[in-house]
Amino acid sequence: MGKTIIDCEINRSYLVKKLHTTGSLRQRLISFGILKGTQIKYLASTKMHATYEIQVGKMIIALRQEEAMKIEVVENEAN
């Protein structure tokens, strides 16, 4: 697996390359609009990196570290 959200830089945009999950977690991420080709922006993480805050469209979402590790991303050329 390549770069995931936990490897990203704050205030940079990325494109979702692949979701490395199945079942209810996959459906939950898709329901937030997180799917292949979607642009996301990494906003912040907690001090202990337990949760990660991303922006998808106009929505801001908090993900647990285990969830953020399942989302493979690539650098958005527009940065």
C-alpha cells in the first residue's frame, strides 16, 4: 500500500487512490463521499494521532487512526 492519510501533510489536498477496507467501514467511508478519485484535504490530527480531521467537499470528518490508515491517497497536482 502507498501513502495513507496518516502520512499526509496538514493543509494539503490529496486524491483518494483506493479504500483498503470492506464491509460496514467501506460503506461508512463511501457515505461520507470518500471514494476513488475524490479530493480530500488533510486538516489536523490530535496530539497523539488518535484521530485525523479531513475535509471532503464542504464536510469536515474526523476519522480514527485505524480508519485513516485504510485510505490510500496520492498528491493532488493542484497543490
